Amino acid sequence: MIDNSYYNNSKLLLETSEVEAGNVAWRSPSNIALIKYWGKHGHQLPRNPSISLTLQNAFTETLIEYAPKDQPSKEMEIEFLFHGEEKPLFAQKIKKYFTSILPIFPFLSQLKFRIQSANSFPHSSGIASSASAMSALALGLCSIEEILFGQTLDDIDFDRKTSYLARLGSGSACRSIYPGIASWGESAFIEDSSDYYATPITNIHELYSTFQDDIFIVSAKEKEVSSRAGHGLMEDNPYSKTRYAEAKKQMSKMLSVLKTGDLESFGTMVENEALTLHALMMSSNPSYLLLKPNTLEMIERIRQYRKETDHPLYFTLDAGPNLHLLYPQNIIHEVRVFTEEQLEPLCEDNLWINDFVGEGPIQL
Ligand code: PMV
């Protein structure tokens, strides 16, 4: 069941004879966390606050077509196509998600849906797509609500509601609703912060508004341990309490370096967060390891290059072996020579994606 009554609309049902078929489409980006969310409780609530960069080139586009059901039924009627192909497993997940949000959108059970979704990044490129996919879906559902019931929310509340809904699908997805930098989770240092939805962070140095994030694909295989299982293992991790306390403290430091543009402190913190995330996986019981030899080789080469050139470039990692390289746009030409010579050959099929801080979702 949904954990609070923020958006309990149990009376929001349709007079189906008056509903016309329609469709909505959204493009929504992925994001990469600088302070990581790792560990959750209740219904998708974070154990610690997190902060992320919204990306631009790694996105999902989702078209939702809807029409009144031919026959009333309790069953969700959803057809789901990914890159034009039926994906029964994804369809099942979406059905489960729609059922879970019925207290917010009861009218979902009165409609039938055909959902078509596609990612901009190569299929199976090893990039977690749940943030872009679930945020695109949540945006679509909030748009459908507006079409069917009239506009009841202003822009701020529309974003907040989609962020709330996206979180229920995948925690990190709630941050993708906002351009630039967003946080999620209650923090004494962020006004309006909440465990239920993300908050945009606007007080940042201009350096970060064009920050680069190249993504190096070390392995495109599906990871052996899902994020869901990883979050679960945090419950018995002997270091979890210390981790949650440390992450809360890190928020204040991160906000400060985002404001001042102190890149060295930014980089130290971001790399530490990435390695802490993986250290938590290694110290879970059972322990597991998602880093690959080439991830470590990349880290060594980045640190060596930084030492030799003094260029401010730093890595971060998601819950997988692929590496994100973060640096300011003004050194892109020098960095490109380094990455093509030294990081690209370590990628699976030489695959890497040039990305940067993005402008947030758009309605298509
Ligand atoms: O949103 P989930 O449940 O897939 O968890 C994602 C967790 C990390 O990507 C590892 C960190 C984060 O804050 O995005």
C-alpha cells in the first residue's frame, strides 16, 4: 500500500462513456548520483538523502495510448512494447506498478493502455534505465490525469507529483524530473526536502551547468545482483548505520562545493561516494562485487592522468561496472584525447557515451 495520504484520490473515477481515447508522450532523462542513495525502507523511502546530476543524452521516450476498457474489469489492461517488441516481463512490472498506485489514480483500472517505450542509449548498454523509464511513465500518467480531470496543479505541484509517482516505481527516478541538479530525501540543509519526492537544487556554480559526464561501458551484461536486492542487503550490513549518518553529513559539504565551484573537493567527495557504494556491496552478507578489472584499470588511469596534468576530472560509478567521467566543459578537448587513447580501448566493443548535465524532461 502507498505509505501516506499525500495524493489519495480514491474518488477520482471517470464517467467512462464520456471519455475519449487519447495519447501522451514524454522524453525523460537518466541521472547519476553524486551522493548515493543505497538502502531503503517502507514503500520506497530512502535511508539517507542523495543528490544527482540529471543527464541529457541518456533518456527514455514513452508514448502512452489510452482508451476506456471495452468491459469493466479489475484486471489492468496493459500492452507494452520496448523498441517495438513485446516484453512480457516489463509489462508485468508495469501492471504491478499501476496496481500499486491505484489509491492515487483509481481511474487507471477503468482504462486500457498501449505503452511504447524506447531508450536513446544502446539497448543493453549497461546503463541503469529505471530512472529514465519510470520518470517518463510517471510524467505520462500525470499528463493523462490532467487531460481527463482538467488542470488542477500548477507547474511546481505537477513536478512534485510526478516525482512522487516516479519514486514509487524506482527511487532514483524521482530526481530525473528536474533539470541540472536535484536532491531526494529529507535533509536539514535543503528547504522543502522530503523522503517522498525530489527537490531541485538551484543555487549552484555555473561550472556545473555545462558539466560533462562521459559514460564508459565496461560491461553491457545484466548485473548479477539487482539494485533491489542490494538495497535489501543494507538492512543487515554492519556498516549501514555509519553510512547513513555519513551520507547525511556529506550533503552539506556537497551543497557547499556545488555553490562555490571548488572542483577538487567536489571530486574527492564524488569518488569517495562511488567507492563507498561498492564497498557496501562487498561488505554485505552475502558479499558481492560488481566492479570488473577494466573498471579498476580505468580508475588507475584517470588518477594517473589527473596527477600528470592537474586537470580536474573525476570518476563516479553506479551500481555496476561502468564508469562515469565528470569534468568541466572547458577541458573537453584535452580530455577527449585521453579518453579515446586510454579509456575507450577498455570498453566493451569500444562503447562509450558522451553526456552532460541536462535540461530535464520534455513533453513530446
Ligand atoms: O533507484 P534504484 O532503486 O534503482 O537505486 C539506485 C541506486 C543507485 O543508482 C546506486 C544510487 C542512486 O542514488 O541513484
